[in-house]
Amino acid sequence: MTGPSIEDTPAAVLWDMDGTLVDSEKLWDVALYEAADWLGGTLSEEQRLTLVGSNMDATARYLLEVTGYAVTPGRVAETGAWIRDRTADLFDDALPWRPGAREALAAVRAAGLPSALVTSTERALTELALNTIGREFFDITVCGDEVDGHNKPHPEPYLRAARLLGADPARCVAVEDSQPGTASAVAAGCVVLVVPNDVPVEAGERRVFRTSLTGLDAPALRALFASGRA
């Protein structure tokens, strides 16, 4: 009996972080609501949900807009710095895992599949998060301040991860929870495993949906890879 062919097996797995592996969006909630208060305004739940998957500069600009400030480079930098400092305090403690995420990372590692972490979160905060997640699960990491401003939903984060791994993006599985991240991975040519968290993600090409990462292992990845390519 022969095993699965190379064509049926993904070349690499590219993992989003916030909301996918760890439930850190809840900590971002704290930082963003407090940042709006620091700016003398408020942030509604509906407005907050539009920021899921956004990078720091886009988040700072949006907060300035909804709190009535003129958006200038200086104010964007100052607001971003405040959010970074507050989030760093929150990320310094252990982060809560999403269901099945740690086991899925371990199963993919045990199967010998190359893995990358591909996140819109900046390097300094990602390093804090990796204290919980574990650096040993990833061959490379790509952060939001390392893509020359081409953050998700631009395809560059996933294209860069595939390049660094020496993998064809079309033979990679990206694991995502948000619309911007899913759009980024699809545009890069990946098959996307979508596990929605705080916000719904639209169905579309090369997207396979699960309710959680529980039970995700190498055979399950091969099956969803084949399904996403069909």
C-alpha cells in the first residue's frame, strides 16, 4: 500500500496568531477600548469588530477618526505607541489558547510539515506571545512590521512566508480566523482553513471551514487541502 502522493500533501502550514491560535483578540479589546477612552472618546462594539485583523497603523488611524482627531503622522505614532505599551502589559501574561490549537501545532510538527507564523501583530508583541505559544512550533515567523507596509489583506505576508520556507504558496495551507487574513491568504494562492472567531468570514474559493482546530492533524490537513484545491 502506498502513502499519499506529494501532490496531495501540503508543502507547509502557515498559521495566523490572534484569534486563531490564541484568544488574544479579547486582550486587544481591553487595549483598544482603553485607548479610545485615553483619547477622550468611546469605541462601540460594532466599531471594534471592524478592526479584527488590522495592523497597528490602521488601528491607530481609525481610533483617531472615531474620537474626532485629525489624523496626522505624529498622532498615529503616539496612539500606536500607547496601544503597544498597554498590549505588551496584557501579553506579558500567559495567553489563552483557542480550542485544539496547541494540539494541532504539535500534530503538524510531529508530521514534519514546515510551519510559519504569519501575523499582523508587530515583532515585539509577537515575541511576548511566543512565550505562551512556543517558538519550537515554527520554522519562521513573519510579523506585521516586516512586510514593508503590505499588511493583510495584501498577499505579501503569506507570499513572504512561503518564500522564506521555499514553498509554492499554492501548495500551502493557511489557517485563519478573520476576513482580512483569509483574503490575504487567498490572494497569495493558498488553500485556507478558516476557523471564525469574533467575526464571520465569507465563503469563497480555496476556503475550507471548521468550527475549531480540535482534531486537526496531518490526515485532516491533507483532506482539507484536497478539498480546497477542488
